[in-house]
Amino acid sequence: MTADVRPVTRLTASLRICAVLTSIAFAVSAQAAEFSARDISRLLFQTAPGSHPALDGKNLRRLDLSNLDFKKASLSKTDFFGADLSGADLSSTNLSGAILDRVTLVGARLDGANLDSASMMRPSPFSTLNPILREAPSFKAASLKGARFFGTFAGSDFSGADLTDSICAPTSKSGFIEHIWRTDFTSANLSHATLTRADMTRAQMSFAELKGAVMRNVILRGADLSGADLTDADLTGADLTDADLTDADVTGADFAGAKFGGVKGLNTVKGLALAHNSEKMIR
């Protein structure tokens, strides 16, 4: 009786293993890109002048799409997870709702792109762990309304960009995600950008250019604004609790720290008394 059962048991076990392997293979294939990098390159190359390719909702995960000109393509809700977009020209493309998590953005151009409600978590904007500012991606005049992004954007150009309701705050309770624990805008250009209601908790904004930025009700709790230039910015209703305002001065005099000359709405700023080194601002 036992001798008769064993072959059946072994067969059943083998069938179960095959089923598991098949399901794993199916899951992997389901995540694979719908096109090859060559397919995308050919499509873009063959697009007639003045026409805009449509790749909305496509799976382009982990493809090498570096140095491609996307010709103002429609890429709404397209999944670029882990793709290499180094040197790519994504200017004026529609990337609303797109997934750009873990993408490589060395030298990429996203000027004027629509990134509303997009996700851009922990991209790789530089070829080394230490920022090389000339490699920083550009988001000049881009729309990032409601976008969720987190990572290093040191030296990036966000001038004239719209970051209304965007979130770049840490995602974990402790604020630590591996070696990155705050979104880094060091020396970034955010002049005349709109940051209305943006959650920039703990953001590193030292020496950032924020001249004329609209920062109404922006959340800058625990942010580092040392050396930043906020001349003529609108801080109406902003939350600066625990922010670092080293040597800040409302007159805009040439101090080593942040510049707040001509700032609007300073009397409505929340948490100013709890900000670090804010004595000159509240004298």
C-alpha cells in the first residue's frame, strides 16, 4: 500500500512545484516592460514633426531610455520604475500620474513637463553618491501639483515650477529611509516657484534660491533654510516650526545666513518663535 502511494505523492509534489514556478514566472512577466528600448527609440524616431507620441499607461519599467527625445509625448500614468532616463529630453511631456520611482535622471530635462500627481521617489540624479551639480535634472516651469517625490535634487532648476500641494516629506515615522532622510534642495533654483500648501517637512534647502517664490501655507517644519535667499517671497501662513534660519535677517542685509528682505506675510508665519536662530526676524 505504501509503495503505491509514494509515486503519487512525489508526482503531486512535483506538480505543486511546477505550479509555483509557473506563478512566479507569470508574476515576473507581468512586471516586464511592454516594449523594448529599441521599440521606443524607433517609435520616437519615426514620429512626424509636430506630432506627439502617445504612450499613456504603458509599462516601460527598467528600460534604458537614456538620451532620447520624447518629442512632447503623452505619458500619463506610464510606469517608468527603475528606467534610465539619463540625458533624456522630456520637456513639455505629459507625465501626469506617471511612476518615476527609482529612475535615473542624470542630466535629464523635464522643463515645462506636466508631472501633476506623479510619483518620483528616490530617483538617481547624479552619477556618484556626492551631488555633481552640473548633472542635476531640470524642472524649469514644470507642473508638479500634487506630486509625491523624495530624494536628492541638489542644484536642480525648479524656477517658475508649480509645486502646489506636492509632498516631499519623509515617508517613515522616523524620517529615515536608508542613507537619505530628507529631500535635498541644496543650492537648487526655486525662484518664482509656487509652493502653496507643499509639504516640505525637513527639506534641506540650504543656499537654495527662493526669490519671489509663492510659499503660502507651505510646511517647512524642521527644514534647513540656512543661507537660502527668500527675498520678496510670500510666506503667508507658512509653518516654520523648528526650521533652521541661521542668522536670518528681515532687512535682507548681507549676512552669512538666510535672506528675508521684502518677505510678504511674515506676521502670519506659524512657529516662527520656535525656529532656530530666528532672533533677528522677531525683534
